[in-house]
Amino acid sequence: RAAAEAAAPSPGSAREAPAAAESDRRQMRAVLLLSLKVAVNLTNHRPHGCAQLLSHPTALPALAALLSSEFDGCERRGGLPRHFDTALMSLGLLTNVLEVLPDAKLRIGAAPAGEVHAAA
């Protein structure tokens, strides 16, 4: 009996699990945003940084998937993305690449948003 009571969740744990999951989502969103900011800084007027980004096979599909996710359902939000800062940094990263490597336009335009899950 003591083992069953020890294994049973406490009454407050049902409320704590969603709060913990939300905290984890916030932390992951913050890590994503910081990563995008670093990538924007590393590609700003830096051809080598832009070429490095483009050389990674999942970089463009990941950015396309991220932007697609951010703007999914935007008509219900007055045209706004789910997370403005994430969308802004993602667009800034693509803008940096296009400013430094204009030939990348075709690769960026052809990046499939759905393949990032299959490649990961």
C-alpha cells in the first residue's frame, strides 16, 4: 500500500504539469529567439556567414518551416504571426543572406517548408 501511495500523483501535481510544460515552452522559445539573433549577427554583411548558413542542408527548410508555422492562421490575428520576434528575426536572417548573396534568391524561394521534419 505504501508503494502505491508513493507512486500516486499528489493532488497539486495535475495543476503543476501544465505549468511546467508552459515554462519549458517559454524557455525553448527564448533559446530559439537567441539562436536566431546570433545567426542574424553572424550573417549581417558577412558573406562567409551567409555561405555557411546556406551550406547546411536543413537551414533553409527549417527557416521556411518556422516562418510557415509563425504565420499559420495569421488571418485570425489580423495578419500577425504567433510570435512577432521569432518571425522578425527569421525574416532578418533571410534578408541578410539575400543582401550579401543575391544568387541565393532561387534557393530561398525553392526551400520546401515541409521537409524539415523528414530531414531532422
